Amino acid sequence: MGIIYVFIGGAFGALLRYLILGMFRGYPVNVVGVFLVNTLGCFIIGFVSYLAIKKHHIISKNMNKMLTVGFAGGFTTFSAFSHPALELFLRHHYMYALLNMFLSVIIGLIFVSWGMNCGYYLMNWLIRTRRIEYRGQV
């Protein structure tokens, strides 16, 4: 059953990536669109991962697979990151290529962390407002 969830999430993630990248097609190298997609994907995977690893069952195993492996996996790809970087190098825009790679990795890590922190605060809010049962450490 999990494979169907991954399939559905992947389809929606790939479609959303296509739509967002389409908004930035006017640029010679689609660095902005890829950067936005990867940054949002990092936030999503951090947020969902935090909610899925805790003992409160806010996100089921199938929903976790759908959102992380499926949606985030279909939404972001390393090839989508690598292609614009190579294009910039081939066009001799070395500083832009290095800046894009550096910022993508560093900001990606920051957004995964931010997503996990948002998941933490959502979990605490749900516990305080008694919307979920507290069964251990947060």
C-alpha cells in the first residue's frame, strides 16, 4: 500500500516542480526556480520528518512516505540542482555557479532545520492545546 502513497506524492511533487520552474523560464539558466524548489523541498522534508519521528502519530507511516519519499522526492532532485550549476560553468559564470551551489547547500540545510523546528513548535502547540495525547518527551 505504501507504494501507492509514494506514487501519488511523487506525481504531485513533480507537477508542482514543473509549474514553479515554468514561472522562471525566461531566465537563461533556471537557477531561481531550482533554488526555490529545493529550498521549499528542504523545509517540507524537515517539517514532515519531525512530525513523523515523534510518538504522537500526527503523520502516519504512509503519509510520511507520501510526503517525504513521494512528494519531496518528486519535487526536488539533485539533477535539477546540478544542471543549472553546470550551465553556469559552461557559460563561464564561475562565481554565480559557486555562489548558487554554496547557497543551495547552506540554505537547504537551514531550511531542513527550520522545518524541523516548525514541526517541534507545532507538536508543542498541539500538546498544550490538548489536540493530541502526550505520550513521552517532545
